[in-house]
Amino acid sequence: MSSVVSEEKSRNNLVVSYLTIGGIVILAMMVFGVLMLLAQGGVLEFTPAAFYQFLTIHGTGMVGAAAFAAAGVMWYFLSKYVELSKKIMKINLVLFLVALVMVIIGVFSFEYASAWTFLYPLPAISANAWGVTGALLYLFGMLILGVGFLLLHLDMGRAIIKKYGSLAKGLGWDVISGKKAEKDAPSSTVVASTMVTIVNVTAITAGAIVLIMNIINVINPSFTFDPLLAKNLTFAFGHIFANSIIYMAVIAVYEILSKYTNRPWKANKPFLIAWTMSTAFTLVIYTHHMLMDPVMPKWMLIMGQILSYANGLPVLVITAYGALMIVYKSGIKWDMGSGLIYLSMFGWVVGVVPAIVDATIVVNHVMHNTKWVPGHFHMYMALGACAMIFGFMYYLAKQDSSIKTNKIDKLAFIGYTIGILGISGSFLVSGALSTPRRWATHFPEWMAPANVGAVAGVLAVLSLLVFVIHFVRYLNKRNKVDYKQDDKKLA
């Protein structure tokens, strides 16, 4: 028993490190988001250069930290089914921290401010807004971050292939084809992890290619390449990688709700087909970011619209419906962990709706460069993916220690929900008013929604601070538990 406890504790130590770093960075990035809204609302005054530095660190840091924490969630549950390398997990942690420091120095010490998109040739041609050093620190930092995640996903792919024979079998294709019975299907955790491995290895490879080409261009401006190819690679990387966050974090929904309700989340044929469809769709729907580029092949733009519609349905519908059914008449006892996990279903469903609207070509031509886009993304990410991550943090704290939640945690739950709804709503209203996104200053007619969003953002920050403090308190109270008995703590 002591060896089992020791192994479990060692695994948890790594996961806890991921969640702690991820949670703190997400909190810091939310503060930058509030500052930008206050600047756009005319309450605070920053130079345009400072605003775009905040924009760059906010977008890069938020997605990077959320992906880092979500990877911890996925690794925690997947390691129960396959044998993963702790060494690779540690290497990714170190590379993430190195990348984080490089990006911070590049942005704040050398004033790099291209936003997360680093669209070619902007890193090299900045009208003297930043120099070579800042660009290289940022680009190399992003490349190092990608290398860490690539190693992590390759290790997961290796472990899945070793256990199940192939990635196709990890997706349950042998069950879909009828070669195996549904009862022999891989777990929902393995299916989701296989999907994420496939799409993220593809995304990170695309990102590495365009980052390396940008780095060469910054060092040697005579080296040039096709800007349209660069944009396709950049958005293929960014859109897929950002989307993968919710697919990593949703594993917490499958695992935790099953434990709370004492009902298995069955990987039946519809479930497996949905995940296969999302695997294919996620790889190609980034083209809805290119709908305003008339030089793109028309068939790609049409595909981007149609498949963006389709991608919002399979896994989302299966998961949302499954969450409703697994909880229905289960006698579940709600707490912060299960509550946040369940809330994430609402955030995911509602957040996808404005995204599907924006993916319509005639709408996209009017709305894509407005605040409508961050409206959808903040709902999807903050009330969807991040709620899954925070729910897992509360779950792990309850499972792994004697720490208790209190009324402040419950108030923070309400505050976080209202705060994110307020932020997202203010962005959507701004988008409906045709307020452009990524502008440092606003006309007076655009300022009111920004200030409403800032107030909501302060509420969300304070609520998230409670979540993080609870997890830090847990770090101080961790104790050894009998992991064969831990499910009783959920009853």
C-alpha cells in the first residue's frame, strides 16, 4: 500500500505543479485583460505601445497557461490507463518556464508587441516599435514552448500505441467498424487524449515551421517567404492549439462526474464517431480565420464555413447531453469541483454559438475584426475550458487533503460566473456596435461596454483569486491518503 501511495503522490506532485503555475499565470493574464478594458474605456491611459505589449502577453500567456494546466489534467487521468514518462512531464514543465521568462523579457524589456499571431513580416518589420532582440526572444520562447508540448504529446502517443496498438484503436475505430464490442472500447479519457495528440502534433509542427521561418527572416531580412502560407501556418497552429485546451480539460468532465454519480461514462459508438469527426474537423476549420482573405482558394473558405458549423456539434452535443444524463436522478452531492465542472458545459455550449455565427462568410466579413470574436472566445475559454481546470483543482484538493471549502468559495463561484458572462457580453455588444478589436483607443461611443466589461473583469479576477488561494492552501495541507478509499470523500 505504501508504494501505491508513494507513486500516486509522486504523480500528483507533477500535476499540482502544472495547476499551480497555470492558475497563477491565468490570474495575472486576467489582470492585464482588465487593464486593457479600462484603457479602452478611457478610465486609464497607456501609450499605444504599452497597450499592445499587454495585448501580446495577455493572449500568449492566457492560451499558453490554460494549455499547460489542461495538459496537467489530461496527464493526471491518462496516466491511470497508460504508462507515461514523468521525465518528459518534467522537461515540458522546465521548457514552459524558460519560454515564459523569454516571452516576458521580450515583451516588457524589449517592447515586443505583435500580438500572439506574430504575423509575418511583422516580427522583422515593426517601424522601430521593437528591435531584433525582442522579436527573437519572443519567437524563440514560443518555439521552446512548442517543443515542450510536442515532447509531451509524442510521449502520450507512444504510450497509447504501446497499450492499444495504434492511434486509430485509441480512437476506437475497431469498435466503430464492429471488430470489437462496445464494452471493449477504450475509455473516454484515452479517446480524448488520442484526439488531442493527433491534432496538437500537427498544430505544433505547423507552428514550428512558421516560427523558424520568422526567426530566419528577423536575423536575415533577405530571406522571405509567402505571407499567405505564413498566415495559414500561423492560424493552423494557433486555432488548433487553443481549441485543444477544451478537449484536454473535458477529460475532467468525463472522469469526475462519473465518480460523483457512480455512473460510468460509456464510450459507445456515437461517442467514438463524434470524437473521430472532431479530430478531422479541428485540423481544417482554422480556415474560418481566413474568410476575409480573397486570395484564399474559394473551396477552402467554403469548407471553413461548413466544417466550422459541423465541428461545433459532435463532441459538444455528446458531452453536454452525456453530462445531463449522467447527473439526472443520480443523487449527486454538489460541491465546488462538480459545480465548476458542470458550469463548464454551459460555458462551452453558449460560447460556441457566437463562434458559429462568425463562421458564416457574410457575417464574418462584417464581424470578424470586431470585439465579437473575443466575446465568443472569452465565453468558450473562461467559462468552458478554464472552469473545467478550476473544477479539477477543487476536486484534487478535496481528494488529496483535508481542506474544506467555505462560503467565500461559493460566492467566488457565483462571482466568477457573473464576471465572465459580463466580460463576454460586453465584447459581444461591442461587436454588434462594430467596435474594432485590438485597438488601443476607443471613440466615446465605444467606451461604455468596455467599462462594463472592466467591472465584470474585476469581479472575475477577485473570484479567481479565491480559487487560487484555495489551491495554495491545499498545497500547505497536503497529506497522505489511502487512494483506494478516496472516492468515499466524494459521497
